Amino acid sequence: MTLRLLVLERDYDLPTSIVWDAFVDPVLVSGWLGGAHIDAVLDGRYDLDWLGSPGCAPSRGIIVHLAEQQRLTVETELHGRLDIAFTAVEGGSRGTSTHVRLAVKLEIDAPFEAQVRRVWVSSLDQLGALLHGHPVEWGAAMRRHRPGSSERFTRP
């Protein structure tokens, strides 16, 4: 296995406070990423059950950096280090948009890098849907999922 760094960036047409909440509020995280138990304080737990990735082991993590509405870093037991930076950008329908930079640092074999990237791309798409009022309906998504399918887990 090799240590790899995957970087994904997205702009969301909402203020940073709203996008930030979607990463630290367990109810909101459950609407785009999977079942969540989050204690949003430094050294707090950040545990995820990857509902959109059947067979993927749960992610158990600790928040190692927390700067409200600026940066969140989670060190996980199995899924590497997640470093999320939030930058307010002028413009957008409410006057401010948010640029999100997600850096995932993990040890992984080369053939699996593309798969991990696809999962995160899909997850960030799901975040966009959640931010516009469309959380993933996990029960329906799981019924539609076929192993090996590239289908995203979004609302019907």
C-alpha cells in the first residue's frame, strides 16, 4: 500500500455557516454521507456508517483540528485523514458562496484509488443535493443499489 492524497474541491451556492453545519451536525451528515455520531469539539468523536457504500467498514475517527467554519480535520482508524477547508466566496444567491476543499490522505493500493475518488465525488454531489433540500433517502437508495453499479445514491 502507498500513502496517497486525494483532493476534491467544490463550490456551494450557500453561506459557509450552512455548509459547515452539513459537516458537523449528525442529522445533516446522515442526509448525505451516512449514519453519523459526531461530537463537534476538538478530540471529539466523528463516527460514520457508510450507508451508500455497502460492505465498507464503519469509519471511527477523532477530530484533530477544528476551526469553526474554516477547517475540520478528522483522523480515522481505517479511512485515513480527512481535512476539509471552508472558504467564503463573494457571490451566490445569498451573497456568499462556500468553497470546500476536501483532502483525503490514506494508505491504499493504486487500483482502489479511483474507486475511493468516485465515492467521494458522489458524496459531494449528495451534499449539494442535501444543501438544496434533498437528503438521500437511504432505504430507497439501498434497494436501488446493485453491487458494481456506479449509480449515485440520490433521491428518486
